[in-house]
Amino acid sequence: MKRRYDFTNRDIVSIRGFTREEIDYILEVSHSMEPLAERGSDMLRGKVLAELFFEPSTRTMLSFQTAMYKLGGNVIGFAEPGVSSVWKGESLADTVRVVENYSDVIVLRHPLEGAARLAAEYAKVPVINAGSGAEEHPTQALLDLYTILKHKGRIDGLSIILMGDLRYGRTVHSLAYALSLYDVDLHLVSPDLLKMRREVIEDIKDRIKVTEHTDLMEILPDADVLYVTRIQKERFPDLGEYEKVRGSYVIDLNVLKKAKDDLIVLHPLPRVDEIAVEVDSTSFAKYFEQTKNGVVVRMALLALVLGAIK
Amino acid sequence: MKRRYDFTNRDIVSIRGFTREEIDYILEVSHSMEPLAERGSDMLRGKVLAELFFEPSTRTMLSFQTAMYKLGGNVIGFAEPGVSSVWKGESLADTVRVVENYSDVIVLRHPLEGAARLAAEYAKVPVINAGSGAEEHPTQALLDLYTILKHKGRIDGLSIILMGDLRYGRTVHSLAYALSLYDVDLHLVSPDLLKMRREVIEDIKDRIKVTEHTDLMEILPDADVLYVTRIQKERFPDLGEYEKVRGSYVIDLNVLKKAKDDLIVLHPLPRVDEIAVEVDSTSFAKYFEQTKNGVVVRMALLALVLGAIK
Amino acid sequence: MKRRYDFTNRDIVSIRGFTREEIDYILEVSHSMEPLAERGSDMLRGKVLAELFFEPSTRTMLSFQTAMYKLGGNVIGFAEPGVSSVWKGESLADTVRVVENYSDVIVLRHPLEGAARLAAEYAKVPVINAGSGAEEHPTQALLDLYTILKHKGRIDGLSIILMGDLRYGRTVHSLAYALSLYDVDLHLVSPDLLKMRREVIEDIKDRIKVTEHTDLMEILPDADVLYVTRIQKERFPDLGEYEKVRGSYVIDLNVLKKAKDDLIVLHPLPRVDEIAVEVDSTSFAKYFEQTKNGVVVRMALLALVLGAIK
């Protein structure tokens, strides 16, 4: 390990809060969690994680739970739709100042941008953002990086495609920013209507080479990583337009014939039909494994902010 | 213990997947769990159970949770109605391949027949069926057998009545099959409209003696076990017909005057009025105790499929 | 510690079930839980708490969960709105006799008065009332006492104001009774429509001095403790009447100018606008800390009724 950082009591609100060196360190700690994810550990025995999910995200919720349990800790919390309705009418600041008295760390999911930052300001315990508004989902970006690193042995020097809904997809913004801390070629592939927001590109284009495409085939042959996201019908004002583009953004065995043998295909899940089921059993497919990697990354973050690893 | 079997990583999908010897072994292991259910244990420390309940069954869900906790493990999951709605639109195969990355064993409840088998085919971790469709609920059948064995010291040679809704009742099909592996006299008592399905009887009648009745009194005096299930009003197209039959399938002290002193009365719960409250305090009543036995049986299954007992 | 009491297997249904000496003992045990709430403990390892919440009360639910986890135990249960709907149609007596087989202690929240007492009668395991009907919420009263004791070093000799909705507020009835076991001056401040019920005052006025007011300013200057509760708009048949009184029952910095420097302000939460946000950062404000104290008080009760402390 090159260098250690003390994350004790630090909030994980945005991927923008980290330097490349800090991210590298988190990924190293994540790797060290692999055996503990198998056999369990007592590292956080006696600690309690509070999950406050003001919008549903069952995968993320379960992933954090397992991360906490594998470290010997426990979990309380609530999830929409359901019991959290009773918190309506109370300000988020008040909720946080109550829940911090029940817990040692808070994981927050909220439909509004800025909610995680507000919670972090009020809470004495560390707050981890599990998605707030359309912008930030830092733990997803970290598990994406971890998966790339695990299979490619490096992130620098890779050719990486982000494909699908780049405009509204919560995960691709955090991921694009995170990748911009490395030396990568980033290719953005989407229908015109769903192109990456200008401000995201402005933010990263000075650090890395970014190109935009509507046709995947232009850049698939040279790619090392293909990150697919779902294109939602509701985004198209005209259904005909949707029907016209959707076929161009489906990954199947025929498309993958043009790819390098060691291309890896990622997806934040759930997938609908943007990746054909026939791809699942190929060596390209790493999208289910991503969820496994999410557990070790979250174990690392929990252990770090709770001061169990310094 | 006569013989040991290795159930490590085995799916528990159907009671039909077991030989009598294997069931006997599971019941022996269940018995060995009784002291651990009292004081707790570290046998599954660091292990995580995922409960995927696509339809509500709070008793079964809580029972598996307690079983896991008493062995030192932890539990994640979701239950309808509620958060699992967010999984809609994702195929069960995908859900299972995500959740197996968060857990060491999956317990599945699903409204569709075949769901548990499908999940077992996709999952690398063992899958336990907690009820799928109308057919199978193997852990309920095992706890029923365990309760009979506990009070009678044997299953062979007993006269056993299954009464009530034998057509739609999920538990009685698994139980009838399980009993057919033993040397029992099986008496089926129900209104004509709710008689046991032909295929279930065909399946077991070569192994054991099965008789059908509409009048309980014909065979109550000789019975050792009376298994009662609820007759639901909704099953009757004609409410008059329902009103006519329901009184004949209520167990009260007057009915039990005709029974042997050591008859035991079982019920999968919840009961409505098919067993009168006055029966609760008699020695006949073992239906609440069944739920206690369910915990040790599920502890045994979890310990077995996770390889903690071989 | 002056004297010890054995609470093993005792139900906590009503604050009226305790002598002052017993309450003093519970508060002492609560104090001894403070370090365990920080670092965790194995005191209840292997024990399972069942939370049956037939109406929502997320704060209380989470508080009991954390209390159990900090002692090394586990938690099962359900909460409205949600899965508990499946228990409808089953009698509470049956539910309790099922759930006691899954757990070592039951915490019950129920909209009907008397529900906790009924559950306690049927259950073989101890039952803790987490609020039933409009009358009793004993663990809230205990944490209120604990908070007063922690900051004032004593309860005897204090001047204590209960303000707001004294008619319908569930917590103030239990608290008024609890305070009547001590030597306090109790001042009740509320709009006429929301005055404390006659029977509560009758019950306590022989033991302590009780005065009623509509104007807080009459007694604020001499008070040591100000306990604020929310005045709900729905209680007023006439909205004009509500608008007229509400302003008189809001605590802000201007009001607190008239108070002693060491007054403490309490509130059962959630607060809406009856305490201005500007008060939060003053030394008067102890209402968020109350929730922290709730954890140690509930740890004490769980440890006591489960016989881990005698």
C-alpha cells in the first residue's frame, strides 16, 4: 500500500470530494475486504448503521446491509414506500439529528439534490450518500472503478465507453467524473436526446480525452470497457423516435463480434433488454459481478469512516 | 444418529426431493437445535440470509429470521407489500443473480409455481423454497412432521387426518406427500368442493392407505393426529353452500369428546374460527407449538445447506 | 446502587406498575448502559426481540432496535404501514402466541388501549408497551425522567412545566404520573380545549402540587424544566380558534429570555414549529438528546426483563 489516509468520521457525499490518491487507497482497502466478505469479521461489532432511504433502491440498500453484517455490525432504518412516510412533516435536519443518536453512521438516499450534503452538515456521525437527486451516487462510481481495476489490472490507458442514457442516468455522471481522475479515453455513446449534459463534459474535458458518438460501432472495436445504461421510453416525447433509436443501443452476441476478446461489459442494473440474455454466459459479462464488488467497496467505506481502518 | 448426509449447498425446493432417510436425518438435526434455539449459537456467524418474499407471509419470514439469528447469522431481504415493487420489471433470474452476491443462502416466497426451482437453477448459493404457487411449502411439511414425531415418538403406524380445504391449501399437499414416505393411515376430510386434487392422491396411494370423507366423525375416534386447515369463504361460488358446510368443520370441545385422549391437533395458522378458542388451553392443542418447532427445523436446514453441519 | 430489583420476565405495560424505588433503579441501570451504548456489548447475544408495530412509530421502533443491537441481540418484526396487514383477521392473542415462539421479548405498539395488557397476559415472554391507545407510553416517560435527572442531578424539588396538547398527547399522561412519584411542582400549560384530562389530575393531585395555566409566562421564570408538545390543528373544530392560540405556545429565543439560564427544554418529537429552530443551538435544547437517552433506557429495560441484569 503506497500511502494511508485517515477517513475517520469523514462524509462520503460526492466523488468530487476525493483525490485520485484517495480513491486508489479506497480501492486497495476494498480489495483487502474480499476475504472478510467470504468469512465475515468482527471489525464493526457493536456498531449500528442507519439506512434512511427516502426513495426506493433495494439493491443499494441490501448491499450496504450485507457490507455492515459482514463486518459484524448491525443495521436499522427505513425505506420508501413504507414506514418513512411518518417522517414526512419533519425536516431532514431534525430527522438526521434524531437518527444520529441511534447510529454510528448514516447512509442516505434521497430524491432531492443536496440532501446528502445537508444531512452531512447536521449529523455528528459520518454520512454516506447512496444517491441524492440526479447527480451523485459516489459508491456506485467506486464499485465501477473497482470492477474495472479488478479485471484490467489498471484504469490508466484504457478506452472506456459509456453508452445509453447519459443525460438522466444518475450513475454515469459520478463515474465520468471519477474516470477523469485517471488517464483514460472516454467515449460517450447515446441518442442525441440523451447526450451527456454539457456541464459534466466541461468539468472533465481538460483532464481527459472525451469524444461523443451516436453510433457504437465507431468505437467499439478498440474499447476495453463498455458501460451500458438503460434508455427509458418515458424520456422520449415521441414514441416513434424511441422505437427508432432503441435497437441501436442493444448489446447482443452479434454486436460483440466486433469487440476485443477481453472487453468487459458493465451495467448498473436492473437491465431490461439493453443487454441480451445470451451475453450473460460470456466472459464479457461482468454486470452481475459488479454487485458483488459493491459489497467489498461499501465494507471498505464503512470500515474507513468508522475508524476501524486507518 | 443412524446415518449422516451432506446437504452442503443443496437447494430445498420440494419435499419430493428427499428420501425418507434424508427427512429422518433433517428431523434429527432439528432436534439437536433445540438447545441452540434457547441460548443462541455462533454456528453461522458472518453468514447472510436473503429473504425474497414476493408475496406476504410474515410468519414464515419471521421464523426464518429467528432461525438465522439464533445461529449467529444475519438477514437481509424484502417483503411484499412494499419495497420489492422496485424489482418488478426485472426478471427473477436477474434478481437472483444480484442477490446471491449479497448473501450466502436465499429463501424465496413467490406466487408462481416453479419460481423456486427457477431461482435454484440460477443461483450459485443454496435456495430454500418458502412457498411457491399452490403446490409446495417443504419447510412447513418438515415442521409438521417434526411436531408429530415430538409428541408421538414416531410417525409410522399413526392414523392421521387432514381436514378442511385440501384442494387449495398449500401446506397439505407437501404434508400428504411427506407422510406417504412413512407407514401411516391417511384420512382426508373435506367438503366435496374442496377435496384433495386427484394428482396428489394418485401420487401417494400406492405407498400408503388413503381414505376420503366428508364427515369427520367417521374417523376421528381412532385418529392420532388431526391436521386442520381453514375453509375460505371465497372458495364457494354459493354463499349458502358455504354456510351449510362450515359448521361441520369446526373443532371444539364437544367434537373432541369423541377423540382419543392423546390426539394432537395441528394447524398451519392463522386460524379464524375453525378451531374454537376453548381448545387452546387443552393438551390437544399443538398448533402454537408448531411455530416454535418451525424455528428449529429451519435452523437445521440453514445449518445443513451452509455446510455448518455435515 | 441502593437496592436491586429482579425484573426478569416482567412486563412493562404501564408506568403505574412501578414504585418510585423501582423507577430509580431503572434509571440507575440506564446510566450504567451509557458506555455499552458507545462500544456495544454481548449481554443479550443469542436473544431475539420481536417488534410488533400495529401503528407507525419509526423513532420508537429504531430506538428499540439500536438498544437491542448495542447489547448484542437481534430484532425481528413488522411495522405499519406494510406487512402487518397480513395479520389482520388474526386475533392479537393468536399473534402473540405465535410471535413468542420466535422471540425472547416482545415490544408492542398498538392503536387500541389495553392491547399491551392483553398481549402481556397471553405471552409467556415479557412484553414491553411501546404505546397503546392514547394513555400509556411508559418507556417515553422513563427516558424523560432520565433526561431530567441527567441534567438536574435530581428530580425532587424541581418546577416542571408540561405545555401544549395535554389532552390527547400520549406521552404527557405517563410522564405526569411518573413525576407524581417525586416531590415536584407540576405546572400544566395549555389552551382550554386541550387541558389535561380530569382523571389524570385526580390521580396525581394528592401526591404533588399541580397548577393549571393558559399563559406560559405566569410560571416560566421559575421553571427548571419545560416539556413542550405539539398542538395539532385537527384538534380544533374552528380554525380561527387554532390560529388564535397557536402563537402563544411557540418557544423561541424571545420567550426564553424570561427563563432561568439552566432551564432545559424537552419535546417528544417530531416537532413542527412549536419550538423555533433558533433554539436548537442553545444550551436550553435537550430534545434531540432525549432520543439518545431513549436508547440507554431501553437497553436497561431489555437487559432487565431478559434477566441479564438482576
